[in-house]
Amino acid sequence: MAVSNNVTSVLNLIALLCSIPIIASGIWLASKPDNECIHWLRWPIVFLGAAVLLVSLAGFIGAYKNKQGLLAVYLVFMALLIVILLVLLVLAFVVTRNSGAYSVTGRGFVEYRLAGYSEWLRDHVTDSGSWARIRVCLAESESCPKLNQEYITADQLFAAGGNLSPIQSGCCKPPTICGYQYINPTTWISPSNMLGDQDCILWNNDQTQLCYNCDSCKAGLLGNLRHEWRKVNVILIIAVIVLIFVYLIACSAFRNAQTEDIFRRYKQGWA
């Protein structure tokens, strides 16, 4: 019994340590400007990581104190958390599989089309009801004002490459196809192709308007979310693999402990 409990204690300590990168990745996601504007996406990873930590701690105490009931509760809730994490991983991979990014001739950065992203993301993030609140939040962020501090000339902006975030590319300037002339990163005049894209008409030099009503801005937000969640997915995959491995061994150790306990009682009764 002691050997099985010691093994389970060590395994739960490993599971507890796995919760740390999950919580850290959730906090990193929540700190991003785009996630600050989408409240329902901010904290689920943090909550799941905290749940893994608490359940692992309960399992550790149950094994250390030989509380079989607490260990059984740990096994049930850890199985549930692993299933939830797997569902979250599958959903994240499905909705972030497609990208609306496309290259622009003569530009180091890329631009974004809303149609390139999954329908689920478009429906849950960029519908008219949600976007009215999100666009106000984006307009109050520092994403676009930073461009005026970092880039002075048109050549500097056009060569920005990956330094230009999807939100900055989609929300802070008009689409390149419109043919607007550069004044500064957030001020453009005299479009030569107003019919090139419906966003060409929506562009406004008012710093509270810019392209926040444009489809390119909505696509840029989804591009940001896709980039961030694909990074977090890597951490979640590693954590889930370790948790599954730990859980399977913990189940075996718990079963062995139960068998040992039954055998011990049988010997005591026989004696």
C-alpha cells in the first residue's frame, strides 16, 4: 500500500507541475490586447489550469494521507479535466486551421481577408452585436498609436514585415488595393481605386474610426487570435500528453493499492 501511495503522490506532484505552464499560457493570452477586447476568450485556460492544480493537489494529499476516497474523487475529476482539455485542443485546431493572410506586392507585411477564417470564429467574434463593443475596445488600445511612433516614412512602414501585427495591418491603415497615398501610418489620402474593396469606402482618417469598421480589421483580429492560440496549443498538447500518462499510471497504482488492501484484509480475516 505504501509503495502504491508513494507512486501516486509523485505522479500527482508531476500533474501539479503541469498546471503551471497551463496557467502561465492562459495569463499570457489574457494579457494580449485582442483578448482584452473579447472577454469570453480571456480566462478559460487560466481556469482549467487552476482546476488541474487543485485536483492534483487533492490527489497528492489523498495519496500522502492514504485517503482512498479523496484519491477516487481525484481520478474522476482529473479524467473530466483531461476530456475538457482534449475537446478544447480539437476545437482550437479546427477553428485556427485556416488563415485569411495574403501577401501584397511591394509590401513586407501581409494583409487579411475575413473569408479566409473559419465560419465559427467569424460568427462568434465578428457578428454585429459583438463587434460594436470590440471595435470600441480596439480603438482605445495602443495598437494604432504605436505605429506613428515606430514608423516615420512610407518605406519604413512598407518594409515592416512581421513587426506589423495582424490588428495593425487590418485596422490601422486602409487595404493596399485602395491606392491611398501615405501621410503617416494612420493618415492616408486620395485613394485611386475606391472600388477595389468595400473597405476602401469605410476608411476614415479620424483616429477613433480608421478601419475599425472594416472587414480587414475583423480579419486582423482573427489573425491575431489564430497566431496566439496556435502558440498556446503547443503547450497544451505537451501538458495533456503528460497528464494522460500520469493519469494512466495513477489509475494502475490506485487499482494495485485497492487489491493490496483487499488482500491484506483477507489475510487478517483468515488469521
